[in-house]
Amino acid sequence: MSEQIAFWMLSAIAVLGALVAVRKRNLIHGVFALLVFFAGLSGLFLLLLAEFIAAVQILVYIGAVGVLLLFAIMLTERVAGDDGRRMTSRGSFWGLVVAVAVFAVLLLPAIQELPPPEAAQAIDPSVKELGHKLMNPYVVTLEVLALLLTAALIGAVTAAQGVRMPKEENSPE
Amino acid sequence: MSLELLTDILIATVPLMLIFATLFAFTTWLERKALARIQNRIGPNKVGIPCTRISLFGLGQPAADGIKMLFKEDIVPRGADRLFHLLAPILALIPAMLVLCFLPLEFPWTKSLLPVQAFLLDGAVIFFFAITGLNTLAVFMAGWASRNKYSLLGGMRAVAQMVSYEIPLVLSAVIVVMMVGNLNAAEIAKAQTGWWFVFTPWGLAAFIIFFIAALAETNRSPFDLPEAESEIIAGYFTEYSGFKFALFFLGEYIAMFAISGLAVTLFLGGGDGPGVTMNLVDQGLPTEAFPGLTVIWFLMKIFALIAVMIWLRGTLPRLRVDQLMGFAWKFMLPLSILNILVAGFAWHAEQLDNTFITVITWVISLAVLYGAASGLNQLNRPNVRPREYKYAE
């Protein structure tokens, strides 16, 4: 019973957070609403006894992604948050189509398995098991992801530095 | 939810809040007294028991401060974002209070409450880092909502500082997790009964890195740039007054307790100390000479760390922004990554269970870590020449 109440409360928080994040014109308000959505999602993971995923959800999405979003907004001139400019969205029809399609593709496997199997005991999302899985069968995937992220990082640094004039090259610090 | 579970939860959590709030009041007094001594002053010495002339070294000062804060006017700037201005101090306090639950404090009255041990989650250490990170959001929120350029600068500094120092903080904690092979805070504390991690070369290096990064995470001096009063008035809480200000203050100190508690759990053996012996019968919790001894040891170690923090605040000047960033990225980060490698080798050496090899490992890892630290120090030394005087001799 209490789980039901918790589920509905957390879902309401998540959905409301997502809606506000999309609808708010003020950027900073939008980011914080997005963080509320992430927090609600983390609570839902906790309800599913996936405590590691819940912790990572907070650590990565709120602690890192959210802070980085704020960081990025801070570096722009719109740090005050509110501006009167209206963002006109063109092609909203195709956007809607793509969104529904992605949602359907993500939801399809779950619908096919209705009613859900009684798997609460079968899966063991313990940290140890996750670590073994990451280090043993999925180690190549992990390494590829790490390489991708490193490439992205180097690319970001290069993009941020801009093109250097050849003259300046002989003056290292 | 059954009534029994509810009472269990209340028994486990309410004392935690009361104890740490009381300790907060005492710590403010201690800090003011200690700083006053360092600066050749007397510090608070008037307030004691009301309506008498007993002053008790000014121990009543925290109560007087609290009453003053409570009755002060709450001023909100006209341009401020009223909702965020109100939410920020609350958001500053809640994560700090929440992470106290993850500390492996074995109160005598919680031992019988097994369901409540759910707070000692398998991933307690990860949860701890995840939730302490939220504090930065509160700081940014306060700085942004005040609509004051100094506040905003303070908030921006806080975010930049946190992004940099979170990495060495977590990487130094990784070493302990590697050595124990568990993320459960209680298990980590139990594994150190008799021999704390700080007594190993890699543990010592990790502890020092952790402590410095913890200072930066809690915005303590010498890393208190977000509230640097000589540059940006009071930083992110410039526009706060009354009880909202007090909440920021409380949140900061509770965060100090929490991060010191984590340092004690990870490196200083948790509740271990004289009078606590390993439980060899069923591998359960360590046995203590009298109930509550582990809690007393735990809190005393926290206070030792807080005392060091106060001492550093009285001694060291504040860093510049570039020094702050350079220190995190060019010194602490390489050193903590190297330390993980050293700890990995040491773990494999310990598996061999050979005294000679262990001694060799210790010597080599000490040499490597010391050499790396001094090498990085040399590399990062600023290129400063003696000053040349143009118009003077």
C-alpha cells in the first residue's frame, strides 16, 4: 500500500518536473525543474530496489549533468535566465512524430512482455554483480565508450581553443 | 506502513538530527573561541546562564545567536526570484542532514532495529557522494536568485570549485573501496578494526587528498572562495538575512560533520579505538567494552578533524582562483590516479601473504608516492624571478 502511494507521488513529481522543464521560458527554472524530474526518477529506481542505479542517477544526472548545464548557462550572456525573446519552433509536427516513434520503440519490448514476469527475485542488481558484468563480458563496450568520451573531450578542448594563428606558436608559456 | 516500522525509523533518525544540531551549536562556539585565540583575542565570553552572572566561558553564545537570528527581519531584494530565494537555504540543509544517515554510527538503541539498517545500504558510499554534491546546487540557486552580481559570482565560483574537487575526492575514496571490496559503509569501518587505512602509505596519501578535497567541497578556508569577504562581500549569501542565513550556516556545519564522518569511516577506522575488539565469533559488529563506546570514538574522531579544519582556517590565507584550479587539476588529480595504481599493486602483493613482499611493497609505494608528490610540486612551481626595482635600489 505504502509502495503504491510512494510510486504515485514519485511519478507525479517526475511528470510535473518534466512538464515544467519543457514549458518554462526561464532557462534556470527549466534546468532546476529537470533536476526535480531526475530526482523523481531516482526515487522510482529506489522503489524498484535498484539502489545502485538510483545513486548513479543522482550522481551523474543531478550532480554532473545538471551542474554542467548550469555551468554552460553561466558562460552565456543569458545568465539572468529570463528573456522576452520567443523561440519559434518550426517543424513541430515532425518533431512530434519522431518523439512518438522513439517512445514507441523504447516501449515496445516492455509491452510485448505484458504481464511483466515475476522477476523481482531473479535479477540481482547488486553492485558486485554489476562490477563483474562490466569488467567481464562488457569490458570491450566499456573501453569503447571511454575512448569515445576521451575523443569528445579532446574535440571540446580543440573547439574551445579555436584556430591558432601560426605566428603565435613560438611563444609557449 | 506499520506503526512499528514508523517508530523504528523515528528512533533511528531523530537522535541523529538532535545530536548533530547540538554539536553544531557547540562547534560554532569552539570555532569562535579557537579563532580568537589564534588572533590574540578572547572571543565570546559573556553569555552563560541567563539571569545569573555565571558565564561558563561564553558557552551560551550559540543560543543567543540562534535567538537573534530567529527574530531578525527577513529581507528579500526586490529583483530577487522569490521562490528560489526561499528554497535555496532549505536545499542547502536537506542533503547535509540526509547523508548523516549513511554514517555507520552504531547507537546502542538502534542495534535492535534491523529493518532500519536499510540506511546502511550496499551503495552507501556512492549515495554519500551523490547527495553531498547537491549542496552546490543550493549555493548556485542562492547566488542566482539574489539577483546581485556578487552573489552570482559566489555561486559561479562554487560550481567551478565543486566540479574540480569532486574528482580527487571520489578517486581517493575509490582506494578504500578497492581494498575492502565493498561499498557498504559499515563493512568498510569493520574491515579496519585494529589497523586503520591511514596507517598504510596509499591510505595516508588518499586520506590527505580526501581531506583537502573535503575542505574545498564544504567551502572551508583556505578554499572559501564562494564567500570570500574581501572580494565579493559575502558571496552567495550576501542577500540573506535572519533565519535563512542561519540555515546556510547550519547546512555548512552539518556538511562539515558529514564529510568528516565519511573520512573517519573510510580512513580512520570508524568507531574503532581502545576498548573495541574484533568480533571473532560470528564476524558481526565489533564488540565494545560498554554500549555506545564506538559512537563516542566516532564523534571524537570527527571532532579531531573539525579541530584541524578550524586550525587551518586560522592559519592559512585564501587561495586565488587560478591557484585553486591548478591545485586540483595539476596536483591532486594526477596524484590520486597514481595512488589508485599503487593501491592496486599493493592489493595483489597482500594476497601473497608474505611479510617480506609486504615490507618491500610498503617501501616502494612510499617512495613512489613521495617522489610523485614532490615531482608534481616542482613541476607546478610558478616561474617567479626576484623582483627588479626600476626606480629604487
